[in-house]
Amino acid sequence: MDECIPTPDDPPAPEAALYGAVVPHAGWVCSGRITGHALKALADRTDPETVVLIGAVHSIRGRRAALYDRGAWETPLGEIAVDETLADLISEEEGEIDRDREAHSAEHSLEVQVPFIQRLFPNAKILPIMVPPSDVSGQIGGAIGRKIAAADVRVIIVGTSDLTHYGPSYRMTSQGAGQEGLDWAKNVNDRSMIDRILAMDAEGIVSEAAQHRNACGSGAIASTIAACRALGARRAVLLEHRTSQETLKGMLPEPVADAVGYAGIVFCS
């Protein structure tokens, strides 16, 4: 990616900085290309010491974030260290962030990002943080961003969420159970969330998802936007938006009745 914004009426400055991204966390066959696209865009312009991973929460939790603060994560590519120094710094934030490694044991949204990080940022550490959707999700991200900015360390923020889960399997067929409904899920419902992200509206993300069911990781999105804003990001750029149905319909013998939306969005100066 050579440019940081897709609209020709607002060309990017050549020196535009990238601060982070929102990427999906589904099976790689459906969402891996989008994740790779966004993270490669970051890798082309950044050299972080640490990638702060802000994850969706698929289990029932309260409103407090869960910080994985010690040790390393292991994938088939080997181990990647957790940034314990940055963990100590961020955990000083009172009230909404817990040191809670156990909370990560049953959550997949961040672990599927790690091989991309190992491949594209081979010298980086990670700092995994799960942020559930709540009225303080954006505040948590803002606090994380301010701590990082004050520490003057090279960090990028990678948050993760999928978009609308539409179809009979997801008990969402408000616009019909066929192609018309799937098109609505992508072009209307997903787009409503994407537009919020492009507006960098951290404060409106959680309520948007609660009303329209168009993100499974709204807390992570809100926190990522707020953290990137605190680091200096001023705009968001949609790199790619696609659904699982669009990918799978050419692979499977039967029509696909369900779809999940995926978007890769980066935050820049």
C-alpha cells in the first residue's frame, strides 16, 4: 500500500504515519487476506517494538479489560514474548484494566493475529488486552494510548472484530434468508459500523453494535480507535470489506445461507 487514504479528493501526505488497524479474527480461509492486507500496510510503514493487541470478548464478562502481562505466546512459528515492561506501565491505570491471563485462555480473537505479527514484525513483542463492550471501552483505549505516548515507545495498535453475523445459523434474518438479506447485511448493516469507524467515533461504536448487531468486538473497536487517536491518528482508511459468503460461494457445492462481514481499516495521520 503506497497511500493512506482511498479518496482522490483528499490525497495523503507522503509522510503520513500509521498508528494501528482494525482487522477480523475469523478462520483464515475467509478473513486472512483482509487481516494480512491491513497488517502488511502497517509493516510497510512502521517498525514497532511492541504490537498492542486489543481483542474482542466472546465470553460473558464485566466491563473491565483483561491484560496478559507476563511470559510468551506460542504458535507453530515459535514463541513471541509479551512486553512485560509495557504491561506494568499500562496496568498502573486504575479502575478498568486487570492483570488476568486466565481470561485469555478461552478467547480466540487475538491468538489468530499472532502468526501475522510473527511474520510481518519479527522483532516485535506483543501485549494482549481483551476489552469487552461497555460505556468505558473508549476510555480504556484512550488511557492505553496516553500511557504509550508518554512513554515514547514504538507501538502500533491492532484491534479485532468481525462485523454482521447474518443468516439462519446466527438467528438473524430480519431482511430475509436469501441473497437480498445477505446483501443488506454487507451493504447496509456492515456499512453503518464501518462509517462509524471511518469517522473515528469511539464513543458511538458500542451503542451502534448493540442496536444493529454489526460487530462482535465493539469494545475492542472503540478502544482501538481511542488509543490510536491518543497516539496521533486523525483519520481512518478502509482497505477492504468482504463477507465469508463471497469467499465461500466459489468453494462449496451448495449455496451459502449465512455470512459474516470482515473489514480491514487502518488509522493514520
